[in-house]
Amino acid sequence: MKGKLQSLLDKEKLPRHIVIIMDGNGRWANRKGLDRISGHREGMKAVRSVVKAARELGIKSVTLYAFSAQNWKRPKEEVNALMELLRQYLIKEGDKLVKEEIRLNAIGRLRELPSDVYKVLIDTMEKTKHCKEMILTLALSYGGREEIVDAVRKILSRGDISPEDINEESFSQFLYTVDLPEPDLLIRTSGEMRLSNFLLWQLAYTEIYVTKTLWPDFRKRHLIKAILNYQNRERRFGLTSDQIKKRHIQ
Ligand code: FPP
């Protein structure tokens, strides 16, 4: 059933690509007197719910910051639990992703993942590669600076690219996100005002929406509120407000 909030959305102005920093699992657990891992487990429920909601709303691309390159430094038990949750998610969701026509994609230093997680990730990507309705990207062992460094390494190792061949567009082709549209909207939960090494290159012109809601509590209505907020903004890409208005008239 379509709710009242959803009916306020302008279907013509949906963000094509939404990227999310899912923050606040630990605080959510702490407030409930639970351990941090319970917070991540609850966070996984929010992942399921938000992916389903985005698909229902007609969003074409969603990227979730699930595990950063820096998260490896967390206590071993927490890292292991996160890897296990990810493995379970991929095993359980695979068929559902196919049914809902959602293609799974991943960005980051994926080879650093435990081999069983890496394998199920690759299998699920393979299984969903024909899906066309939405692309769900998981950022895993991901860091924005690492991504830029990896791009430079790829360019240098090619050996046939000269300095004058490098511009913003050609450089982007070496990033992990080569097949994805530019992010239109970044959502960060739990109120922190930082980028935490997420998509540093790609976020140049992205609209940022920060909510105090902790990730495990984030559901479809929160996603709709973020999109409504985005739809009420004017994106200028460095131009003036008048220039943008003229463009719309032309
Ligand atoms: C940040 O909360 C969250 C993470 C580091 C992990 C995100 C993982 C999930 C939502 C679950 C598994 C994901 C998938 C895709 C199956 P935090 O621990 O930094 O919270 P805190 O800042 O309150 O301590």
C-alpha cells in the first residue's frame, strides 16, 4: 500500500543513486543495554528493509558503506561477527535479489575479505548479473583514499597512459565505481557530520542528508523523508541560481 508520505514524492525527480553511511549500530545497542554485535544484527534488518523500500520507490542505484578499510582495526570478535553477518546476508538474500531484479555489486579491496565471504559475494554477483531494475553496491574493505591510490596504481601499471591523457573523466574510469552513476544523495545516520573516507572523489556534487536516527531504526519512512528533503533543494553544480533556472526553461 502506498502511504501518505510516499505520495508526496515527485517521481520525475528521484535521485538516481543514493549512497548511505550506515552509522549508529553500536550506540543503538548501547542504549538498549545490548552488545555491539546485537546492534549490527539489527542493522542488517535495516539493510533488508531499506533495499526493499528503495526498489519499491524506483531508485535505480543504492550503495551501502558496510565495512570500511579502517574497520579491520576493530576488536577481532566484532570484525568476525560483521563478516559472518555479511555472509549470512548474501546466502539468505541471493534468491530474493534475483526475484526482485536487483543486481549485486561490490566496491573496495575485496580480496582482503575472508575467502568464504569473498566466494559467496562473487557467487551472488554472478547470480544477479542479469538483473536490471536496481543495482545494490556494498562497499566492503572500502576506503575513498585507498580507491584513489588504487586508481593511480592501475594507471601507472598500464604503462601506456601519458599525463595529458588524464582528466576528470578518464581518471573516473579507473575508480571502483566506473559502472555507477554519480551519487545524487548521501544519507548518513546517527547525526555525525563527516564523510569517514567514503566515496571521496564521487561525492563532489552530492547532496548530503544527515539524520539523528540510528541505523538499526532506519526504515522506509526515513528514506522517503530523506528523498523529499533532497527534492526540495536546488542543485547548482557551481553555477548560479539564475543559470540553473534558465536551463530548466530551455
Ligand atoms: C557503523 O556503526 C556500522 C558498521 C561499521 C557496520 C555496518 C554493518 C551493518 C549495517 C550490518 C551488516 C551489513 C550488511 C550489508 C549485511 P557503528 O558500529 O560505528 O556504530 P557506533 O558509531 O554507534 O558505534
